[in-house]
Amino acid sequence: MSETASASAPRHLWLVIALVCTGAFVGQVDATIVQLALPTLGRVFDAPLQHISWVALSYLLAFASFLPIFGRLCEMLGRKPLYLIGYGIFVAASALCGYAGSLEELLVYRFLQGIGGALLGANSISILVATVPPDQRGRALGYFAAAQAVGMSAGPALGGIILDSLGWRWVFWLTVPFGLVAMLLGWLVLPSVPRRGQQRFDWGGTLLIGPALILIVSTLNHVSSWGLLSAPTLGSLAVAAVLLWLLVRRERSFGAPLINPRLYRAPGFRSGAVASVLAYALLYAMFFLMSFALEHGYGESPAQAGLRLALIPVALGLTAPFSSELKRLLGARHIGVVGMLLCLASVLLLMGTLGLSPDHHVYDTLAFVLVGIGLGLFIAPNTHATIAAAPGDLSGAVGSQLNLMRVLGTSLGVAAGATLLAARLAADTGVPHGWMSASSDSLLAAVRQSLPILLAIAAAAAFAARTTAGHAAAADSGAPPR
């Protein structure tokens, strides 16, 4: 019996939807709230940029590394028990993060939190699809997307208020009561989704995917201190390349792979996945750089910085629902380009005004709104085109792969922001790891000089999204893509 055919809807259908949406909300709150807290945590633990960025990266890499693994295990062992275990791990790790006495402890607990988050991410949409009748599924998925948008928007604002009034430990404790309520609710109302029967588990892929991702992101995060052509940088990239090559060979030959290589043989899906990585890299590199610019550069309180950074996800969330109408107006090939042009305008505005204009509040605010609108126009149409470009018989695997791309893009954005900011500060001040001793002007200049990477990301994302839209349109019409 397949998951999508799993019986009739449970009596407490909307409680199930509320439970899954709570997980989506908590996950996005955690992702954005920690970004805002990084400058505060850097001061608390007296840590250089590349070390404090691991507070975000340790969670993200655990999530990305374990997501494909748990996706397969949940199919084999059943979703309800592993979903509840995921909540339990996430709640326990969140509480431990708040009690951490050192940066090393915090990183261990954040990695554990990412494992719990991966269990939730591997199950959420599958539980909705298996539980909600087809005639109500669209509305349920809409609520799920709305919960993610609200969580992403609330994270910076809540984080700023909490950091100002209660301290950094409550940034992590905030999610504990939500998780405890969700665990109880899940125990009572989640249906037992049938297993898919006995399948071979891809132990080879499991052992290869995590180390490859960790090596790539670690190298990008530390390249400013290691050196671009240094032995650690080149050695790490070489080992990562070998692991990825072995992973591809393994997945091509294994009957039930963690990541189905046939997905990536479809050119439209391949370019759409790249566009997704780049979009989230842009978003979280912006979050990272501007958190330091607002708090350390301009001396704003976390509450002020959080409210201003919340403009990005708010604008994104308000724009995304209208992206399908604008896609019909502008054309599927052009909507992503228009979105990234707005992101380019936002970055250029910040490059021309950050630390240079007395009216920076006005320009910063406009830039945050522009990048939010641009990403709102970009992400949903690109996701739709990527799904349309995938082979029809692999539609069930597309969602988890796009989720993996989102987390990988977030990791790369944080790592790129950290390494560029550290490199610019070292070049301008001569102090490789002393960002806290840098003057406001030096830090703002370093952020400003780090922003061009976002221009490159936006341009590459626009090209990839246009390619994806072309392949999706060609698939619909039967004509070759142009």
C-alpha cells in the first residue's frame, strides 16, 4: 500500500496539518533567529568570524547530510515514530544549546539539533501528502508554505527582542515549548503511515554524502585564513571531489539510491536545482553580512537590526503568492531574470550607500524590500519549473532534493559571507581574526567590499532559472529548448 493511498483522512485532519506547520514554523524561526544572533554570540565567546559562522553551519550541514538518509529510512521504517523522534531530538538539543558553556559545546548541540531537523524535514511534506485528501491537499500545502514564511519573517524580529531583553540563551529555548506541544499533539493525532516494505539501504551513499558536503562548506568557510592555493584548501577540495565522484558511481549502480542520479540527468532539473542553491545562498549571505553591518557597523541594538532584517522575508512572503500571475504577464522565461534584477539593484544600492550616506536607514530599508521582492518573484516560479522538468516517475523525490538544495545554498551563503568578510577585514585592518576590535567604518567598508559576490550569485541564478524555464516550456510543447 503506497503512502499517497493511505486510507481515509484521520478524524483530526487539521490538527495533523497544524502539527506539520508548527514544525515548518519552528524550523524557519531557528534558521533566521540564529543568523541575527551571530554577532552577539561572537562577542560572548570571543570567536573569529569563521568560527562563529559554524553556529549556523553545524546545524545546516547536519540537516543536509542526514536529510537523504532519513528520507529513505522513513520510507522503510514508517514516518510517525521517526517524526516524533525528530521532534524529541530537536527539543532536547535546543534546550542544551541554551545551556552551552563554550562555543565547542554549542556547535555539538547545534549539530544534534540539525539531525532532529533533518528527521522533521524528511517527513513533513510526505505526511501531508499521505494524510490529506487530494481535494484539500492544495490548501494544506498552502498553509505549510505560509507557516514557513511566517517563521522566516518572525525569526529576526523575535530574535532581536529576545537578545535585547532575555539574552542569547533564550534564542534557543524559545523553540522548546513549541516542540513539546507538537510532540504531544503528534503522539495523539498522527496516523501511522504504512511502510513501503523491505528495501535495501544505501550504506555506501550514507558514508559518502556527509563528509563530501562538510569538506566543501568547511573549505569555503576557512579559505580566507587558509589561503586560496594553500595545501589545506586544495587538499580538502581534492578529497571532496573524490568523495563526490565515488558517490555518483555508487548511486548509479545501486538499486535504491539516496539521491537518484536520473533526476540530475534532466537538464531542466539540474539547472533549476543550481538556481535554488544560488537563491538561498544570496538570501543567507545577505542575512549574514547585514547582521554584522547593522549591529557592529552601525551600532544598532539586536531588536532594531532584527526588525529591519525582517523586511526581507516579509517582502518575500507577500510577493511569492503573486508570482504565478506575474509569470503569466512577464513570461516563464523572464520572471526569474526580473526577480534577480531586483536583487542586483538591491546589492548595488547597498554598495553605493553602506557606510557612505547619512541617510543609510532609508537606503538599507529600500534595499531589503527590493531583495525580498526579487526573491519572492524568483523562488516559487523556479521551483515550479524545476518540478516540471523532472522525470514524471521521480516526482516524489523532487521535493526532498529541492529541500536539500535549499539547505546547501544556505550553508554556502553563510560560509561565503564569513570568509569574504574576514578576508576584507584582514586586508583593511591587518588583524586576521579581530573583527570585534575593528572600527565601525572598517567593518562597514569590509561588508561593502564583500557585497560584489552577491552580484555574481544573482547573475548566475538568473541564467540558471531562465535555462530551467526554457526546458520546462520545451517539455510542455514538445519542442527543443532554446
